[in-house]
Amino acid sequence: MINAAIVGLGRWGQNLVDSVQGSSSNISFVAGITRTKSNAVDYCKKNNIDLRDTYEEVIGDSNIDAVVLATPHSQHADQIMKAASFGKHVFSEKPFTLDAKSAQAAVDACMKAGVVVALGHNRRFMENIIALKALVESGELGTLLHIDGNQSSDLSGTALTWRDSRNESPAGGMTSLGIHALDCMIHMGGRIEEVDCYSTRRAIPCDIDDATASVIRFERGMTGTLVSLASSPRIWQLRVVGTGGWAEATDNKTLAICRGGEIETQFFTDSPYPHMPSITGELEAFAMAALGQAPYPITPAEMVHGSAVLEAIIKSASLGKRVRPQG
């Protein structure tokens, strides 16, 4: 059993705890810290979590094996490196970091300390995405030509949170929304060679962009498009197109497959937002990796590359030209 500390007990931090607390034989949350301690007292009491005062107190506790970070992404690199220096395994929410240099430094610190580092992209653990990956790997779609990704939602109600800050949310919804689609595109198509992004503010009341679109070229030669809208109704789309057909996930429970003229739809277990089974899956995979039972499915190299592509998207939107990821 991995004894973990949750760092950040807002809405998503509580989702992480709820996904495994009391039901997992591999991981249990025993301690936690949060920015406004008074807001989490009752929740921690209910879940037998010892609410601490500082991050340093948590990572210095020899009874804690791992930390789970549900904190703003600009804090991740420093928190990961500090945890690694105390020999703690680290699970970080996405994005890993906002640039390749800090991502590489965080990964290197974990490698040097011999601890597991894991990244929370729960979409990879959804049944239809697992089936789509298997379809791609089987070669049934033929030579891959193009991948479309779109994760969008209305962030208008996020005023006074980190999501309404251009420092935390450059390129609009990419850091809180689009990064999910980006990771799945890397998962399906491999490394990305070049991005060309346009990002603008159209209607959202807070000062971030709400229309962000990128044209992508993969190292293997495929093209791609990545869209994230921050003031629209919820959209989730991942479509992989090849010479032998195409397959598309547009929610968490279906996969449409076209092998010619006919479209077949496969149905999987429904799990309404926040898709708790997928969150359970990523934390169980993290615990198994920390226990030495199996490697975490997202490699450290993919973590760094995802941050490098995000950095390239941000630069491209700012500079108005194509950018090559540097990592």
C-alpha cells in the first residue's frame, strides 16, 4: 500500500481522493495540504486525512511514500523536484509543466532520486481511448494520414481562479482543456515536429483567449489539427484517419469506426463527468509503478515532449509563425 499526500484540495483534488479512498488496495491518502485550510477541514476529517500546514512538512514525513499534485501547473516543476529530493514518488496533474526545460529538470530529478513520476492524463484510461489505441496499433486503419483533437468547454465561470490568468492559461483553454487532446494525439501518432497556432479572445469575460487552433505536423509525416475553445459548450473529439478507415471518440462511452461506407459504433461503460473510473485507473497505475509492479503508461519522455509541444503552441500563438518543439 502506498501512503500518499494530496497537495491541493479543491474540486479536482477531491475527485482524485474520492476515486480511490477506501476502495483501493494499492494507494491511500493519509495526509494533505491546501491553500485555504479551513475549507478542507470537514472533508479531511470525513476521509481520515491528516491536514498539514506546509508542503515541506508533508515531503519530510517518512511515513508518506508519495505526493499527488492538484496544484497550478506553474508550481509543478519546483514541487516535483522538492518531492524527489526527499525520495517521494510524484503524481502530477496536467499540464506537467509549461515548458520543456522545466519538464526535463523535473524528470531528471525523479530519475536521479530513483522515484516514479506520473502524469495525470485520465483520458488515456478511458475504455474507448484504449480501444482506439489498440485499433491504431493493429494497423487496421492502414497508413495514418491525419489526427483531429478537440477539447472545449465554457470556462466563463472560472473568474478568481488560476484559470482566468494568462500566466497560468496561455493560449486560452490549452492548459486546462486542450492538453488532454494533445496528449491523446501524441499517444496515437507519436512525437510532433511542428505547430502553427492561432489564438484569440472572442467572448469570454475573463482575460484569456477562448478560440485556439493549431495545425500540427507529426514526425512520422501525418498532419493534425488541435482545437480548444474556452467559451463554448463541452466538446470532446479524437479522430484518427488512415488509408484503411477512420475511428472517432466523441465522448467517453462510444467509438465510431468507418472501414469504407459503413459506420460501426462500439459502446463502452458510461461514466459521467468527471469520469471517475479513468481517474481511478491513473492513480492505480501510479501506485503499481511506485510498488514496482508495472511501469506507468505515460513515459517520462512523453511527459517532456508534451510540455515542449505546449510551449511551442504558446510561442506560435504569440509570434504568429510555425514553431518546432524543443524537447
